[in-house]
Amino acid sequence: MKRFIIALVIAMTASSADAISETLLEAPLKNAPTPTSRQTTIDGYFIVKFKDKDVHQSLRKETGERQTLGNKTTSFEHAIFDTFEAEHVRTLALGTDLIKVKLSDKSSDAIAIDLVNTGRFEFVEKMRVYYPLDFDSSEYNDPEYHNQSYFGDYSEDLKRGSGFAKMRASTVNNLGRKVRIAVIDSGSYRHEDVDFVGGYDFVTYEGFDEKGDINTVERDSDPTDEYFNETTGETCNVGHGLAVSSMIAAKANNGVGMVGAVDANMVEIIPVRALGCTGGSNTDIMEAVLWAAGESIEGVPDIDQPVDIVNMSLGGGANGGCPEWEQAVFDRLRELGVVVVVAAGNEDMNVVNSIPGACTRIVTVGSTDERGDKASFSNYGEKVDVSTFGTNVVGAFLSTTEDNLYSIGNGTSYSAPLVAATAASLLLKYPFLNPEQIESIIKSSTVDNSVIEGAQTVCGRRGCGTGILQANTAIKSISDAMEVSSYSVSHRYEGYDSAADVKWLDAMSSYVNACELVRYQWGNLGTEVQGITYNLFLTETNGERVELETVSIPQKVMALPQNATLSVQACVNGDCGNLVEMEVSNLNYPAACSNNS
């Protein structure tokens, strides 16, 4: 039985200025040589959105051939094509278009500015291309379930644990159907341990010709991770999408391979191929995401049933944060009720400079190591929502024979599907949850790893989200809602230490004593859930207890009680649990409140 140890990665690169992206690199195993990243600028290609929606509609009526549009109409917007010697490549989703502009002696950045300055576009963004990196393989190995340490419970001796064994055991299907998860990646591949359902191949980009123009291929209904080059006669496969899918829903108790984080009998994995062997464009990736969520895409039949969750184990550096078009895609998915989980990236940099991790209305996932601290490669920062184990992780890998191959790899690509699986289990057990609630529960069901054994960690200094995911806690968050097993008390303005913050807090003192404000948070929901309320009580030093109010959100900001203690009692549909006193100690006051500390 052949098994590989593989440092496996899909990464994306993008081009210059606000769309510059650097490849992500999975940390190689056993000091294997670092693969050389490939970066290129898609000079002259732009994603644009006309302010006049009629222009977009008229472009949709054009034939699929590239045509200079300047002679087609006398409208000012269409005349822009003539002025810039531009061609319409194709229409895109959400009312946008892909155009190609002749650069002449100007840079792409300069052309983008010129286009914006016409005043006819809502935005102009350069097209980016994402590339898979090479990977290194060494000796064979035989991964088994006992290698999947994240299934265990977190403890001082097992900081890799996230409680997935207990989550699986506690998950019941109240949804009435299988939960559907789209893996936006390199596609599907036959494997003994992973089943796929449906899917589509969205790849249109296949590199450049000698003139610098994009080579395009037609989209089709076969999402198989395979590409045949008719010129060279070579076939290539990537395997990343298979590995990610196996993390979510590899079959259990079949005598082979590994175990998925969620029961494969409750899940449908929808493979959406958006990354090919020569790279993948952001236009292909984002339209793949929209299609999976049920949106209509030009030239592609609609998906038979929209997905519930999207996993994107891909990302790349880009100055300027999240592009407007890509943020619009994620906004639309949130409106459609789809949970989006993305990998934070593997460049050991602030995720604010990484796409799609820098975007909002998604769950951005970082990686931790066996110490419970930030994995050396993982991106970090305030945009990271949560982290989980991501080093030496077992995953299925493709084989061109019937041999059952598995790989061991590192990266946030492996952490994201664990969070996607947690979201799937939550939706199965609690079908009434919306994406905001699922995100909140996941972020509230963590172990704080900012300090370990009394010392501040790298996560504590740089930020790894709310901590290490505890899937067993998340799945019990509602059924055990009457038991308030955890709480935190912090100063409302902890960390407000800059000169501007001090000035702002001083100004606030005219209206409220900001230095006395304390934030209480409790439980593992972090959000309002129908039928769950919280009774708050204040206990004086003489032991007298006064009921303050009943709230539906598990948090409260109030002035620090003098010689008194705030208590909470959780209730589910009128049945209430025990009172829990929330003691206050060692508050970290902002700089403006130094006299209070």
C-alpha cells in the first residue's frame, strides 16, 4: 500500500499595486527544498463595473468573440473602448465585465487610473491569476486515525486537540437532508475514501501565448482534477481539492485511510474546479463561488441545489486589502445564507494583506502547531477569526492507480476544512442557525492560546483569532445553553492605548466615565438565539441579590460594580439553569485610565 508524505499546497498570486499577490507556501516537510513561486502580471486585463447598467447589458448581447466595441455605438461609455483601444473579453457575475486594454507605453496601474478618471466606472480592478505551487515528496508512510490528533480533547498534553471525536458523536441530522459543502479548489479525483457529488469545471484560464494574451478554454461539467495539454500531450493533476475534501468528509469505519471531521453519510461534497495546473484566475474562482451558492453564471447551467457552506483553502498576498468585487461576492453569499470558510494563508504575515482572508463576512482560519501556538507559516492579525491544528496533518491524495494514497502536509489549507466541517455539524444539528450565528458560535467555542504556561505566545502578540477551535464545545453550545461553563470579564476599552485613543476617551469623559466600563461575556454562543435568554443579577457585599434585567445577547457592558458581583442565569424556553457569579480581577485598563489600574 503506497502512501506519500507530501508538503501540499495551492496558492494564488496576483499582480502589482493594489492587486499584487505573493504565493502562499506550505511549510515543507523534513527541510525539503522550498518550491520556487511563480508570479506574473496580467497586463492589460481589468475587471470593471460600469455605472450605467445598460452598458453591461448591451455587452452581454455581444457574441463570445473578442470585438473592438468602439464602432458599435455612439454612447460615451462604449466610446471608451475606442479611446483606450479596449476589447470586451466576457461578461462576469454581479454586473461586471472583463476587458483587455492595449497598454502601449503605459503601465497597467496607469491605465487603471485613467479608466477610473473617466468617471464611468464604479470600480476598476486588475485581473489576477492564482497559481498552484509545486510540492515535494519523500518517503512513504501509513497514516491512520490515531494520527489525526485533532480528534482528541484539548489538554495541556494535547494542545492539538479540538474535540472532533465528540463533535461527530454529538451530531445528529435534524436538517432532513445532507448538508452540502462546495470545495472551491482543484477539483475532484477518484479515491477509496472520498465521495463527490456533481460539481463543475470553472477553469477558463490556461496561461499566456507568446503575445501575452490569455489562453482560454471552455468551462464544462466535469470537475475532475485533470488537464490534458493537446500541444505537449501531457496530463497533469494537482490533488489539493481531494486532500481538502478528505479532511471534511473522508469515510469512517471502512477499514482504510482516515476519518473525516464530519460523518460522510451526512454530507455531500460538491467539487468546483477553479484552479488548474497552470493557475486559476480570480474571475474563475469568484464565479465558481457564486455558482455554488445558486447564482446564475453566464454560459453555465445553474447548480441543481445551492450549497450551504463554501470552503476556500486558497489565498495570496495583496496590498490594499479585499478587492471590491470579491467583497461583493462574499456579501452576496451572506445574503443567500451561505457560510464561507477561507484559509488565512501561509506567508507568516498579517492577513490584512491577504486575499480572501482580508475580506469580511467570511470565517478566516489560521493554523496552530503541537505547542498550541501559531504555526510558523500561518498568517495572523485581527482579521483571523479562529485557529485550529494545521501541521503534519493527514489527507487523501490522488493516485493514478487504484492504490490508496494519503499524504501528510502543513498549512492553513488543512485548518480551514476542519472549521467548515464544524459549521456543517452545527447546521445539521441546529438547522435554524444563520451564517452570522454559526460564525459567532465557532468563534466563541475556543481555548484562549494568547498565554500558555504563564507566558505570552506568538498568538498573543500577533493575533490568531479567538483561540483554538473546540468543536465539541461548539456542537453542545445550544443543547447545553442553560449551563454557563465559561465567562470573561475585560475592560470595555482594553487596548485603546494610542495617542488618538487617549484623546478620544478623554473627550468621552464629558458624557460617561469610560474608565469604569467593563465588558462581560459568557457561554459559547456569542450571539442571540431564539428561545435563549439570560437573567442578570447584582449581588451586594451584604449578600443581597438584586435582579437587574433579562437580555437575549450573552454580553453586557456596564460600569464596574463597586464591591459587588454580577451574576448570570441562562434560560432556554423559560427553563433556567444555575446562577454563575462573574468575578472581576486583573483588568487591563487603557492608557487614559492609568489611575484606575
